[in-house]
Amino acid sequence: MSATPPLSDNSSYEQACDQAIAMCDGNLRSTIKALIMANEYLEIELEELQAAIAAGCVPAKRASSNAA
């Protein structure tokens, strides 16, 4: 899991904004729409994971890359 940069370090946020805008060919409206859609997807994913946890479902452990 990656650490969140301190709020005082805006350079990573600025870079992320520039990348998002560039991916939408400089169209700010499209950028905002894409970010809203991504956020909605993540909210749904979170709700599904919370429901699975509440139902007692436990994800299978992934095999370690160091396993022999």
C-alpha cells in the first residue's frame, strides 16, 4: 500500500492533475467526468467489499512469490 504524501507536499497532486488532464486531451470537463466515474466505481467496490466482510467472506490469501 502506498503512503499518502503530506498535505504540504502538493507537487504529487499537481502532477496527478496534469496527468489526468493530459489523458483527457486537455478537456477539463472530460477530466472531471472521468474522475467522478472513477470515484463512483471505487465507492461501489468498497460497498461490495464491506458487504462481503459483513457476510463473513474472507478473501483467499494470495500465494507468496517467495513460496518454494
